[in-house]
Amino acid sequence: MNRKIITATAVAVVLAPAVTAPAVWAAPAAARYVDTRVRDCAGSGPGCHPGVVVHHWHKRGSDSRGVGWVYASREGVRSGTARWTLKKPGGAWKVGGGWKRAHRVGNHVETSWGKDGHAGPKYPKNTRICVEYRGLTTKACVTLK
């Protein structure tokens, strides 16, 4: 009888760490990334003339923002060339992505820079990112919060 109790206890002790191990590995949840998409439409009239969408990410509590990709669109045209610029808080405007040909998709043109994931340039919180089309004075801008 005592042998069964000892064996059951030994099995419980051996299995207990295996049951609690996943909880230990799940602990770094606080270090996960916060992914955000921000967008803006500029210009007058219906549609975006131009429009911008920016995917950025950061770790909780961080003051820097990683930019995964920038998307530019403009409605009502058949062609266009776009670029994106940025302004860090207290800094001057700089080019983020050079001039790039936008491709027609239905009744608008679009182009993008970057890719999905947590890779890409990092900028301080509250950096402004704008998209501009060559020959168009209106810009679409977002702020990385």
C-alpha cells in the first residue's frame, strides 16, 4: 500500500514541472509589440488626394516607434510618383522613401515602401510622416503616437 502512495507522489512530482512550464514561458507577454496603423486623407472633395497609411510598432513603455511600411494612394488619377517624408520632434523635414512610381488600381494609384513585421527604421514618438505626390501641393500626414 505504501509503495502505491510513494509511486503516485513520485509521478506527481515528475509531472508537475511539465504542467507549469508553459506558464513560465508565457511570462514575457509584457515585452510584446504594440502594432498600430494610422491613416489620413487630404485634399478636398470625395476620396483621398492623397492618402497615407503607416504601420508602426513599439514595445510597451518605449518612446521609439519602428516603421514597418508606408502606403501612399491618390484617387482620380491614372499615374503618379510619390515619396514620403518625416519630421522628428524639433527636427527638420527629411526624405524617408525616395520618389517611386505609383501603379493604377481601379480609379486610384498606389505605392508602398517597407514590409510587414517588426523591422525597419525607428523614430521618436510624435514623429510626423507625410506622403506627397509630385506636382501636388497637398500632403497627407500622420503622427506616430
